[in-house]
Amino acid sequence: MAVSRISQAYPDRVEVRGRDLTGELMGRLTFTEYFHLLLTGREPTEEQRFFLDLLLVAIAEHGMMPTNVAARMTLAADPGSLQGAVAAGILGCGPVILGTAEECARLLEAAQRQVQEGGAPVLVAARMAGEVQAAGGRLPGFGHPVHKPVDPRAERVLELADERGVSGPHVLLARAFREVAAEKWARQLTMNVSMPIAAVMLDLGFPPYTVKAVPILARTAGLLAHLAEEQEQPVGFLMAGAAEHAIEYEPGSEDGRT
């Protein structure tokens, strides 16, 4: 029989992960702690809570990104659909905009398996980065259109991980990948915040499949802020008009081909 272990509502109470919502959780857990409980089935340790909070803050907002633009323009077109505007923004949260944290987690997890089999971290990172390069791919967690030569968010995450003693084998591998990436691509590649997010979460015991949940939840908060501002200071149609002016129309031939 199929089962769910997350929650159940009863006439007189709500049970979440085996705990009474009103009697055990409300008024005791922060939302970050509650999110961890929902996501993993366990209440977080102090370090898991601290870094989950830190990572949510780090990734929640990054300016007028395409996801925020899409959400604002959706709300401008349908002012009564806040949920639709949020959904429009979340649907655009792919690896280009939201980051490659999940891909980084898979990369680090695979690299750590090789380290556990006896490989030196730098050599494992060099071999895996070389395979990505040979295939013409992009190394997850590296490169950023704005932050150069470093992503300040990434550096702060690593700094605090070292300071609080949670940097483990995955943070070590993240740094190894940064070292070999510069050699393989013959230029300094910015380690963006996605790599430290994945590395720290793995070192804190989060399963790889939970890593992407953090930027999605964080970016939802940012979207709601943009949509609150959109209702007070609308710019959705201004952005749509700017797109019209920025893109030149060029008619094709009569049969529809250029």
C-alpha cells in the first residue's frame, strides 16, 4: 500500500512527521527548522539550522532577474493572480537562472565516491573536470555573468563553513574543482554560490535530492517581494514596452520564411 510520512489532518488536530502541529511545533520551531523537518523528517542540528538559514538568505534575491521580470509581467497582465505570477517565476528557475546546486551535489557525490576508493581529491577533480571539458560541457558551479573574479556569496558561505568547523570532504572537493578548473580552462572561473550550497549541505548530511529545494524556496521569497513592490509601484508594462522598443521587427517573405 502506498504511504506518505509527511502529514495528516484529523478533525481535532494536524500531525506532521509524527508530531502534533499545534502542541509540539507551533511556537517552538522557526520556519527554517520546520522546513528541515518537512524536508527530511528530522529536526535540524544547530549547524544544519544555521547553514540552512544562511543559504536561504544567500540565494533569495539577486536583482531584476528574468524570473522576477516574468513574475512581474504576469501580475501586470492578471493583477488578481498572485499565485499565477509566483508560478511563472518559479517555472523559469532552471540551471541558468536559479543555479546548478543539484548538479553540483551530484558531481561532488560522484567525486567523493572516487575519493573513498582511494583517489586523491585534486586528481579526482582534475579527471572529472577533464571529462566535462572533453565533452564540451560546462562545469557545474563555475562561471557567473556578473560576479568576477569571485562570487561574494560563495566566499562568505565557505568562510563561515570553515569558521564553524563544518567544512568536510565535499567542501574540500569544491575547492579542488576550483583549482583544476582554472588549469583546464586556462582562465579564472568564478565559483558561483551553487557549488558551496551543494558542498556545505552534503557535508551537513543533506541528501543530494534535497539540495535544489533550498534555492527554489529562497527564490519564492524573492518573487513575493518583487510582486509586493509590483502592486505598489508597477513596472511590468514598462518592461514589456522596453522589450518592444529593444527588439526590431523584421518581416519575412510572403510565404512566412525569412
